[in-house]
Amino acid sequence: MIDKLILGTVQLGLDYGINNCSGKPTQEEAFSILNYAYDKGLRKLDTAEAYGNSIEIIGAFHKAYSNKRFRVISKLNPLVDATSMDLRTYVAETLNTLSVNELHAYMFHSYNSLKINPSLFKDFIELKNKGIVKNIGVSVYTNDEIEDIIENFSEFDFIQIPFNLLDNSKKRKDLIVKAKQKNIDTHTRSTFLQGLFFKKDQELQSRLTPLKPYLSKLNSIANRWQIPIEALALQYVLQKTYIENVLIGVETRTQLEANLVICNTYRDVDWTEIDKIDVNELDLLNPANWA
């Protein structure tokens, strides 16, 4: 299932995630991660103009290893009030920095970024029509946002949404299927919910204590099936046939190695129990609300 994976690179450009104990990797460590990913058949990277020097790291890798070229997905900086001219400039600069001729995809970094700059939507389409980017997409959070994309922006090739053990099939499947009917694919992120699934109860900040019963249930399911929680989380998303691509992020090569082992080890689990988990505290499924 490696061909279904996208390697997120925010960790290569920033300190990111509540379970990140190792910090931002050095360039040498980042190159080791990228080399291992490529050698194991992982070909897609997710980055963004807002991810520190992530784009520069990928570009430096492409220059150092000219026989290894990733298909890169990037995103418009959400803090920029861009014009059509700006957009073409940003993409040209990104291509130059990445040392690639085209982007596999270019995205609005958020739904809000799209709504603030609706006129740029036609410019995204033009970038695709000119062959500068192969696909266009948007990152969304809520089901209402997904509905709006399906109904009013169906020219997008894909949406990127949170999807994991708690932000799960019960909440998302019907809309994912509806999007597919409009030829909009689904990429998922937050597979590990920024490491939340690996936290022990005593390590949870008080803001997240309402999630304890759900996390306890997940650990109980993992123990019953004799499967590590990491494998439960990744396989849950990978085995959903209605999801085209699954985004994961790592801080170390060791983490990537472990994730690829999980990816290649099929787990025969009855997922329906997880599908039925219904988190009431929806705001806590968005890491932006954890502070």
C-alpha cells in the first residue's frame, strides 16, 4: 500500500506535533528520510509555502540526488493576499526552489484561504490547464466545508481532509463518497492526530481530558486484536477503499521505517467498532483548538 502514501514534510521545516520529542531534523537527517522513502517506493511529498524551509530542503535533496525526483504537492501561503500575478510568481519560485518542472498538485492551504481569495480559483484552473500543475486541491476541516466544495467548486481534483480513528468513517464516509461522484478524490491527513494516539492518560493536557474515554476504547481494541496502536491507526485509513491517498509525517527515519513496515503488513481487523465511535467533542479533533 506504499503507493497510497504521501509523505508530509512539515516536520522537515518546522518543529511540529504534540508528540514530537526529537525536534526538526538536520538536513542530513532529512536527506536520510527522503532517501529511504524514495528507495522504498514512496514517490509523493506534501509541502507548503508556510512550512518553514521544507521546500528548500526538498529542492536541495533533488539537486544532491538528481536521479531521485519526487512528485510534490504544495500549497499557497494562507497568510498572503495574492493576486493572479502573485500566484504565477509563487508557483514559478516554488518550481525553481524544488528543482522540478511541474507540481504534482497545488492547493489552497485552507478553506478560509479559498473563500478570502475566490478569484484565484480560476487561476488555479489555468495553472492546471497550462500543465504547470497536474492537479488542484484544497485543505478542509469541517463537513460543511466539504459540502461547499462539492457543490460549488467541483473542478477541484481532490480535497484533503482529517481522517483517523476518531475523526472517522461515521463522520466522513458519506461525504467522501459524494465527492467521488463529482470526480473529487480524497486525500487524508491527521492519521495519528499529531501523535495524540500515542499519549498516555497522564501525559494529556487538561484541555484534552474529555478524549480519554475514546482513547481508552481505542487502546482496548488494539489490545484485543493484538496490534500496536500505530498499526491500528495507519491500517484503519489505508484499508478504506474510498480514500485515494494517505498523508503521514515523521520526524526521524526510524519512524518512517516503522510506518512502512506497518503499511506492508496487512491486518485483518473488524473495523466496524471503530467506524461507530462517535466523538461528541468535535472541536477537540482539530489540533488548532488544543492550545
